[in-house]
Amino acid sequence: MTDLVRDLVKETFEVDGRAFRTVRTLFLQPGTLTAEFLAGRRRTYTPPLRLYIVVSVLFFVFAAWLAGQGVMLDAGQSIDADAPGQAKFLSDELPRLMFILLPIFALLLKVAFSGRLYFDHLIFSIHLHSAAYVVLAFMLPLENVPHWFPIGLQVLLFAYLLSYFVISVHRVYAASWPGAVAKSLAMLLAYLVLFSVIVEAGSSLTILSD
């Protein structure tokens, strides 16, 4: 796995500067990367699936390391008793569950925008999740930091992510701003419910198997 990730990162970041152009477009122009890909202008950017694999692997490795350091512990939990389990879930189970949730989110998009191909929604989902992982990577280290500044920064990052989603929907699906906001919030709510159910089920199965 380590060799695979190293080769993917090396290949991704050494091909004609495509990765840097991809990252810049991904974060500074929400939705543009998806729109460009669906319009056939694909050689300029890193392929969506490769981008997702690299970003997601790096994110879950980082998140698992943070969990192992006790960053995500709740009140009453201890680093010796609870942190290893959290780290294992983030490194082993959650990446697999997210790979299931990725096409499910595309199905939600299909419901909201039925006139588009499922493939279009899947590409949108891949790009959105890739961006979300990077934003979450900045948010997670701020967990349980007892100060107003980290909390304010987390709020700003969450606001950016929510705005990113709305702008992407507006740009890719040519939705009006009110429509983009309404459909984005509805999809986000439905997705969070599905996420909670699937993660809870995955956690329960992990406990039973152990």
C-alpha cells in the first residue's frame, strides 16, 4: 500500500504540472474542475479518480495519526483505551465506507438533477469529496483545542465548505442561486443522515467482529 501511494503521488505531481493546476482550480473555482472534465477538457487536469485516491489516502492516514495522538477523544475517553480504536476505524473501516458513500451521494445528485447522466454526478461527487477531505484535514487538528480562535477557524472552514458546495452546484448544474442553496442543503441533510447510519452500522459490525 505504501509503495502504491508513493507511486501515485509521484506520478500525479510530476505530469506537466497538472496536479498544481488541478488543486488551484479545485479550491479557487468551485465546480470548474467538474465542468471542465464533463466538457471534454481533461488533459489539462489530474484524472478525478486518481485525485480522489491520492487525497483520500493521505487524509485518512493523517486522520488516523491524529486519532492515535488522542486529538479526537471525547470527555471521559482515554488515549490508552479509546485512541487506538479510533485510529483503526479511521485507517481501515472509514475509507471503505466512504467508497460506498461516494456513489450514494451521486445518487442523491441524480434525484436532485434527474436530467443529467449518473456519470456526471459521480464526477461531481469525486471532486467534492476530494475538496472536503482537504478542508477537514485543516479542521481536525483544531478539535478539543480550548480557545476561541480554533473554534472560529473551524466555523470559517465549514462555511467555506458549505459555500463551496452551493457554488459548485450552481456552476455545474446551471441552477439558480435559490435553487442551488435549497437543493444543496437538502442533499447535505440527507447525506449526513445516510452517513450517520452507515458509519454507525460499520462501527457496530467492527465491534462484533472483534
